Amino acid sequence: MTARRTHIVGAGIAGLSAALTLGRSGGEAVLYEAAPEPGGRCRTIHPADGFSHDNGTHVLFTANRQALNLLKAVGARDRWIEPERTGLPLYDARTGAMRRIGLSPWSWLRPSRRPPGIGISDLARILRLAFAVQDCPVASIIGNRPIMDSLIGPLTVAVLNTPPEAASARRLALALRSLLWPRAGRLLVARNGLSEDLVQPAVETLQTLGVPILAGQRLRSLVIHDDRVIGLSLTDRTIALRPEDQVVLALPPYEIERLLPALPVPRRFEAILNLHFRMPGLERPRFFGLTGALAQWLLVRRDHVSVTVSAADAAVHRDAADLAAAIWRDVVPVLRDLGLEASADRQPEARVVKEKRATIRQDASSLPQPPLRPLANLALAGDWLGTLPATIESAVISGEEAVAALQHAPAAGAYPSRHHPHRREDAA
């Protein structure tokens, strides 16, 4: 009997998750990636000048159980560390004040970990947000309260990459509920970098499982006949599929629209800006939140500092040099507080990475969604599918559920909604 082969197109986190799910269950898979290397948006960039850095400051929470399970499966869980064990340092650029806050309500039992200005009425607002029934913008529930600036606003743009004035309360609620569990709000970063601590361990595991990864292979088109994919037209080859073969498209929505134009997909996106300053840092990573500044997050590594501007549509078109200068001035006080040599008048070498379509815009409107399994032998994967926030966790879940859809769905287009109710509490 000929073994069924699954062709997975896209080697970002969703594609890697699908390939690992298949490989670990004994299935046969092939992974195709258009870029020179896997990882998608979640990778380390290695330019010719030697200034290596992650494309962005991706983090995990201990609430992200599926992502952590993937790390355990590839032997990389211990590479993700908690840089701020006593609460997230939050620097207010307007006042120069630094305060540590807890990301879980359980940590607020200690007054020193409570977000500034939080009161009883704020707790009621947070509960309303965490259990939102009807969708509406996050800001319409919290209002103009100090808690918006000190906690909910930064958390919203971190999780949804959408301004609180528009961001979906129901999507954020899924993340907030997961943080209600004790010890669920611990923030984790890759000790060395995303490629070394996530992508490469996954690739090595796939190699051990006999799953090949073919880089430089962009999917030009699908060959479809009678509601089935019968061929893949790639960069330098055409793959003819056997009747038993299957396909997972782990691609962003605009690529799905190009390949399958009849499917409804989200068409609105939000940008992310990442700036990397080349300078001596710290042996152990440190992570800070920023308020009253253009950027929201600061990650200090051994040989560089990375700063992130989420929901960056208003800033992404600004001149790169002007952005670097403005953000450098904002972060200098934090770096000096860490004992690093930093002067507002002496900006180090900077690299600005603009991702104009970093994530879908996750606002309170109803987003177009395709069926998980639009063809009899084809399923979709990606962090943008379904109702969970578009995060690493969502990407991992989507890869697993695409494989399940192909294995168990009764008919094309008939597979149920991507996120089963018991999975909703896993997102952050």
C-alpha cells in the first residue's frame, strides 16, 4: 500500500507545526518554503555585515501551552527563559518613573506588582473585558482610565497588534482568560534568538523524522480538478499529486487569495516596526515595557538592543533614520539604568525592519474567514485563521488542526470551526 504524502507549503511556525504533527505520528510529509530558510516572521536575520538579530521581539506566556508543548517536543523548552521574574518593568517616558507590574491578577495581591492607578472599578472593567459576550473595541469597555495606559493598552497591542480604540474585545478576552490561571502570566523570551531556540530545533527534529524541507520553492499555482488538488506548480518544478496525497497551505491570507481567489480572507493588516541597535548589551536578556513613547517593548541582548513598535501604521511610513533617532532617545534612560553606556547624542548603528503586513487587523468587526478545508484534500493553516489572537500559539494550533482536518473531516468544506471550545482558553 502506498503511503499518503502531505505536501506542506510554507515553513513558518504554522507549517513547521503541521510537519511536526505529521512526522511524530508516522506520517509522510514534505515541506516547501519560498524563502531561503524556514521560520517565516519568527526567525533570526543574518545579514552579510554580521549584525544578526531576530526580526522582532516575539515572546511567549506560560499560558501558551501548545507552543510550549512544541518546544518540549523539539528539545528547546529550556531555551526559553523568564527575563523578568519579579514582574514586567514598565518605564514611563513622560515622567521617567520605572515600576514593575504583574501580568496576572494573582500577582496583584502584592501591592508592588499592581498596575499604577488600578482601583475596584477597574477590576470590574477587566472582568467585563475578560468575559466579553458581544464584540466591541477594547477601549469602549476600559475607558479613559490609568489602567488602559499601564496594562490593557500595552497588552492589547502586544497580543492583537491593533490599537485599543479598534481592537476586538472578544479576541483579547481569550488571552485575558488564559492569564487568570496561577503562574500563567510569566513572560518568556528566547535565550539566544528565535532561529537558534525555536526554528532550528524544529528543523533538526524534522530531519530526524525524515521530513525534507525544500527552500526557495514558491508555490506559483495549484492544479485543481474535481474539488481536489492534483498538482503543485513551484519555482522550478511541478509536483503531480497521487490520489491519496494531501496539501496544507500554511500561508498568509494574501497568498491564499492569490492561489484560491474565490475564498474569503481578511484584507486589512497592521504594521510592526522593529529597530535594532548594535551595541554591547547583557549576557542574560532583559525585557521592558514602555509607555508615553513611540515604542512599547525593549529587549536587551548580549550584542544588541531591539525595540518594537506594534500597531505601527501611523509610523511605518516615517523616515528610518528619524525613527531610529527618536526611539533611541526614548530608550537611553532605560539602558543607562541597566548600567550600559548609552548617550542620547551618540546613537549606535541601527537597523529598521518595517513589516507593513505583519498581522491581520484584529478589530471588532467580523473578519472574512475561509473554511479550514476548502478542497477535499487541502487544508489551511496560519495564525490569522479563526478567532484566536494571531500569535505564535495560534500558529502552532493552526498547524495541528489543519492536519486533523485532513485526517478526520467528513467532506470538503464541511469541517467545523477551526478553534474547538476547549482550545479557546489556551491562547495568549
